[in-house]
Amino acid sequence: MIEIKNLHKKFGKVEVLKDLNLSISSKATNGAIFAVLGPNGSGKTTLIKSILGMVIPNQGQIEINGQSVLKKYHYRNDINYLPQIANFPSNLSVKELIKMVKNLRPKPASDKNFIQLFGLEPFLDKKLGNLSGGTKQKVNILLTFMFDCELIILDEPTTGLDPLSLINLKKIIIAEKQKGKTILITSHIMSFVEEMADEIVFLLDGKIYFKGTLDAIKKETQQTDLAHAIATILTKEHV
């Protein structure tokens, strides 16, 4: 589904992505969840924003379903994206925001199940500026999943969620995977990644250091869990 070739990106003199090559796809019947991991400054946010067209690379190619997406925007209507920080207009109510996003995207939307699932009914008429961070994240999740898209990108989706909401989020992600969707997740919560991801993409200093299954990265690092496997890689690279 996503093919990235020789991607370079600089911000001033700082080279953030360095000749990055990455192929991400899933079987149509099974779907797949890819976790994009890396320490701060590794380039993962720039990579995600490049896929979304929010950052234009200096060099290289990005293709989705065989079509180049560089300097184009129509393809983004076929991507569900959950940003890390839910920066909503504080003067709008939740109900007004949902209506606005529905009007902006020319796709059918289904929000009622998510409103019920996350208990958002009491907040529909409240201003977004008066909501807690956790409630804003629930609205963020609703806006992401109420549209049906084959590619889903989730940037730190667990931020601010209570245990019940986290369980519901996991159920949603698994259900989307079972529909054959391709899902990219960035997260610093290794237990969440270990539970959800089929493959790991680990970035370090703007390059793909590892791509493969959870079992493969544990075997390579001779560790029993993902957190220690990542720590082992970072320790070796900084010795």
C-alpha cells in the first residue's frame, strides 16, 4: 500500500530523514498493524507527516497504491489520521465540530456508535475549550474512525485515555484490522505496541534500523519483551 523510496528531508542544516526506504502493505483479507517507533528526533514524525503531505521531502518518492502522492492532496481523503494533540477550536461545541468535519470530508460518516461507546452524549453541547484532555482525545478518536478508509494513521492514540476507553480503542483498532485495513501507529507505550502490532518499524537517526515482527526484534536483541529490545538497540548504538 505504501512505498517510500530514497526519502530525504532537511530542516535547515539538520538532516532528519536520510535515504529512507520503506514498504508497508497488508493482506487484503487480514489487515496489519505497523508500529513506527524511535526515540525523540529519530524522524518518525517527519515520516508520518511526509506520508500525509504535511511535509514535502527534499528528495525521494512516496507512493500509495502505486500512485505518487507528492504535492497532491486528493489521496488524503482516503486516509484516517489521528493527530497526537487534539487542537480543536475552543469556541465550538462537540456537536458543531462533528458536523463541521462531516461537511469537510466528502465521505459517508458514522458517529453514533462511537458517541455511545465513549460516553460522549453528555458532552455534545459543551464547548471544546471546557473539556478535559481525556475527553478531547475521545472526540479525536471519534473523528478519526467515523469515516471508512483503508489506511489509518494513529499518532500516540492512547494519550489521556482512562482504562475503559483504552480497552475500547483496542477493540476498534482490532476490528479495523479484521476488515483488511492497514494501520500505522506511533506510541511510546511499549506494552500497547507489543499487544497490538504485527510488525515494528524502528527509526534511528533518520534511517530504518529495523523492520520486522515482534518475535524477530526480540530474537535479534536476545530480549523477552519489546521495551528491553528497544533499550538494547539504543544502548548498542550509543556505546
